[in-house]
Amino acid sequence: MARYTGPIYRKSRRLGFSVLETGKELTRKPFAPGQHGQKRGKKLSNYGEQLHEKQKVRFMYGLNEKQFKKTFEKAKKLKGVLGEDFLKLLESRLDNIVYRIGFANTRKAARQIVNHGHILVNGKKVDIPSYQVSPGDVISLKEKSLNHPVIISSLEALGRRVEFISYDESKLEGTYLRYPERSELNLEIDEALIVEFYNK
């Protein structure tokens, strides 16, 4: 399945979940899109709930189905709690870290910034959005990208950063301090349902 490139607000309304994690998508129209969006209230089956939860997380991080399942399989090889390890791997993707630092205002924009070669990891250019960042890695901008208008405006608009990332404003670089705690991630996600979906 290809990556979704349609309207994010519409997808958020369909899922009843803020894919951008801002809640803005659901403020004006907190119901599903379409002519009968306000009348839908059909209870989902167990499988439907699991699929719904998987789609919420997949669209939030902007992955296609193949990438999403591959990350899950990688999480299965770790020794912690499977659902939490899965979320930690998703959070450790380079595009997500770039978004968390504030170099982009959405994960989609962060992926584009990485693809276009604006990002350095420990001083070396990395243009692969799925690159797994390790605790202690320093993410910075190429010298030619320090005054990039999109990046600067995104940094200026950022409210606050997550605690597992530190930021040096003078150098315009962020450090991935540690893997996030489950309590620091989106509490609307029930990762246990995703584990059930893939472990059928």
C-alpha cells in the first residue's frame, strides 16, 4: 500500500484522531467526512478496532504499510514490552526526530527536509527519513541550510519540545538524549491493539 498523500484533515476526521497531534483537525468538524459523517456510529468488531488503531499510528508517523510492518518486526527482536518498543522505534526515525526538534512543523515536511539533504547526523549528511537515530546522536543542519526560511519559521513557531530531546539554539542542533518513556508519547494510542493485529 502506498503512502497516503491526500488531505490530512480529512484522514484525521475519518479516524477520529488528530494525526498532527494538535487537535486542530477535529476542532471545527469533529465527525467523519462525507454526507453521512455525523450519523455514523456503528460499533467496530475486534478486528476493526485493531485495524483502526494501526491506521491511526501509521498515518500519524506517515509510513506506508510495508515500512510500518517492517518496523514492527524489528521491535519483536527487542527485549522490552513489544508495543512500547514499537513506538520507540517509530519515534527514533530521523524524520520524526527532525520534527520533534522543530526543524519542520509536520512529519511530512520533516521527511522532505531529510530527503533534500539538509540534515546532518553527528556531522555526516543523512538523507534517509527512516534512519534510526540512537540516544546521544546530534542532529544539525548543513551550513547552507542554516538560513532556510521554512526551517527558521518552523523553529520560531514551535511551542515546546519533548524532554527526551535537548536543543542548542546557538548552534541550531538537537541531541536525542534517550528513548522516550511511554507516558511522554501520545496517550490516545492503544499499542496493544496493534500488537494483537500483527500477532494473529
